[in-house]
Amino acid sequence: MGKKKITLELEEYPDSSQLPDADRRLLTEARAALDLAYAPYSGFRVGVAALTASGAVVRGGNLENAAYPMCLCGERSALAAAASQYPEDPVVAMAITVKHRAKTIAEPAGPCGACRQVISETEDRFKQPIRIILQGETGPVVCVNTVKDLLPLYFTGAFL
């Protein structure tokens, strides 16, 4: 039996004021996207801003449904909007933030597994990594330069 070790490389900043300007601006856009979220059941809102290679910023928020499997995540909402509005303009960065109506979230919340897979497909489609910037309502910011760091054993169309 062999063993392999998978390591994760990320950048961590104590707060958003320490971010490079471009990342800070995109995170500000993600905070504004929290207003797009519809979360009457959980009170957990997700705001996402996706930056395209041409400089367009597309926002998305999560959309809950009483039938929970029908919910749309903020990350997939933003990517779908970007693909619809700018079909040949690759997403190069995404900022993701969260807010809860009953408590302060002071840690970054990463995308769910389904969103990680969709982000991975978007990277593969354009052969371009997507920088991901994560922050809770407050606290530290975590950045990775590709979703593959968050989803190391990803599924691709090459398997089909």
C-alpha cells in the first residue's frame, strides 16, 4: 500500500484591510451581494462577486426554497449569471462572504462541495484558475489561487 499526502496552500490575512486592493474591492462587491440573497428559513446569506478577465463584476446570492434541495447557492448563482452575461469571458476571481441573522460569523465559510465542483468545471472550461477570496462577516480572510486546492480529488469531463 502506498500513501500520498495532499497539502493545501492558502493565504491568510488578519482582516480585509490587509488584502491587495483588487481582492479588497471584490470582497466589497461580495458584501453588497449579500442584499441579493433570499434566506427566510436559515437566515444564512451568501454574497458572491465574480470577476471576469475583462474586468466585469457579476454578483450572486443564495436563494432558499421551502423544499431545501431546490435551493441555489450564491457561488453557482454568480457563475451562472457570469456565464449568461459574458459567455466567452472567463471568471478569474471570486469573493465569497456570509452573514447570519442571529449570530456573527467571524471565520471564512468555504463553498459547499457542489459549488467547488462547479467552480472546478468553470476553471477547466476556460483553462484558467479562479482565485477564491473567503471571509465571514468579520475576521480573517483566506485566499486560494485555484479551487483545486479546496477540491483536490475533483471529477472532470476527462473521465467521461
